[in-house]
Amino acid sequence: MSDHYAVFGNPIAHSKSPQIHAAFAAQCAQGLRYDAILAPHDGFAQAITDFVAAGGRGANVTLPFKEEAFRLTKRLTDRARIAGAVNTLTFDDNGMIGDNTDGEGLLRDLTTNLLYSLAGRRILLLGAGGAARGVLAPLLASSPAVLTIANRTPAKALQLAKRFAACGPVHGVAYHELAGQSFDLLINATAASLSGELPPLPAGVFAPGSLAYDMMYGETETPFLTFARQNGAARGHDGLGMLVEQAAESFQIWRGVRPHTLPVIAMLRTAGANRSITAG
Ligand code: NDP
């Protein structure tokens, strides 16, 4: 029987992770099975327990369970401990190990795939959930001029800014406090796009030449990328590249081999699984 992996989330039907890991497995000649599993909102821990009992070797965790996965996991990598969120679980005889590959995935997509340099940039991160937690430390390690976190529940943005204050220049704000400010890189790490909504951004938030990045991906342009295109962003990209890069990092943790990501991103683009916009 081949080794069994899965991604747990709610909702989960939109997930491209099974396709991505199947492509990695074929490319690296690894025999494995990877499924998408819908966990009930109040049943994540039980879903993981059942999966391990059935012989599961590892799991990815997506919204809204990354912070719960962190609380459930006693053995954590440094980057998961700093993030306070877990997106990759590995199961062994001693229990489970929690890691977080989101930050690595975002940075690889921005800097290697999109050739975007982060040093000296004014960065706006929208959202303060599990995805935001995972990317904050690596973004701050890239020497931005400033990193502002805006969140619908402002207290969570303030808490995150406090938690990561030692990593670099980071502030937490409410959306209305963004009026009159503009940024070079705007990253949507909210779940708003999932329900076709747009975080309440003021006009003028996109600096000339700015890059808009939506961690969400799908078959149609997200409301955030549409807003970005209409309000002065020079470039817009969805999160498909990040998704494939964070998956490659998880695959390497589990299988000890790093797959090539560009052919897999290209395959998904050809399948119409993402949208990318360029102004002009
Ligand atoms: P969480 O549930 O942990 O957090 C959701 C965040 O979105 C919170 O900050 C929440 O604000 C905010 N939010 C939800 N709805 C709205 C709305 N209508 N308007 C404004 N803010 C809203 O989710 P995750 O952090 O795990 O995931 C966030 C997104 O990032 C998802 O779309 C996910 O698919 C994507 N993602 C993509 C990855 C990739 O590889 N491409 C990797 C990781 C995540 P509040 O605190 O006020 O509730």
C-alpha cells in the first residue's frame, strides 16, 4: 500500500493540493496517495486522530485550522513556533511534528518566480489569521521599510504586530487607518476572496509600480485583484505559485526529495486554475 497524505480544511473542495502532490509524486517517482478531507469546524482534532489511526503519514492544514493545529502539536519546528500556526504535520512513532511552510512558499514565489525584491519596500499585509502568521517572520527578515498588518478585527492585527515586533518594523491597524497611506507590496491573506468579498481598502492604497498579491487562487480574478487593477497596481498575482511552493516544501519534508515547481505551476495555469493580471 502507498503512503497516505491529505489536506484538511473547511471548505476544501476548491483545493488544488491533491493535483499538486500527485504531480510531484509522478515527477519524483514516489508512490503515495494524497486526498482532500473536509473536517467539521468542531472536529479537526478528531479528523486528524482518525487519519493517523488509519495509517496517515502526513497532512497539510488549511483554513481555518492552522492555529488549532499549532495548539494540538507538541513538537514544533522553529518557524512553526514563531508563527503560532501549523500547515504541515508529519506523523511518526512518537506522535506528530508541526511545521509551517507558508512563509517559504510565499517568499519563493515572490522572489524567485516573480523576481520581486522585498528589501526597502512598504508592505501591507491584509488579515491576521493562520496564513498571515506564517508569512510574517520571513517577510520581516527580508528587510522591508515597514510592514503594516490590517485586519477586520483590529485587536488581532495589534496582537500579531506585538508578537513579531522583535523581527522588524511592524504595525497593526484597522482598515480605516489606512486612509492616506500607500504601499509597494499589498498581500491579501484574508479569507474574503473565498466568499467573493473585498477587504474595505481605501482608494490610493496602491503606490505607483505596486504589486498586489492575493494568496487566494481560483478560476476567476479575485475581487482583491480586480480592485488592485482598477486602483493603480502595476502587477497582480494570485496565490497559485505560493501554493505550489509551500507544497514542494512539505513534500520535501515528507519524502526527502524536492520537486521542480515551475512545470507544476505551468500545468495548473494551462488548466485555467489561476489568474494573473498586469495593468496596461
Ligand atoms: P483564517 O481563517 O485563519 O483567517 C482568515 C482571515 O481573513 C482573518 O484575518 C479574518 O479576519 C479575515 N477575513 C475573513 N473574511 C473577511 C472579510 N470578508 N473581509 C475582511 N477580512 C476577512 O484563514 P487563513 O489565514 O488560513 O487563510 C486566509 C486565506 O489565505 C485563504 O483564502 C486561504 O485560502 C489563503 N491561503 C493561501 C495559501 C497559498 O499557498 N496560496 C496558503 C495559506 C492561505 P478576522 O480576524 O476579523 O476574522
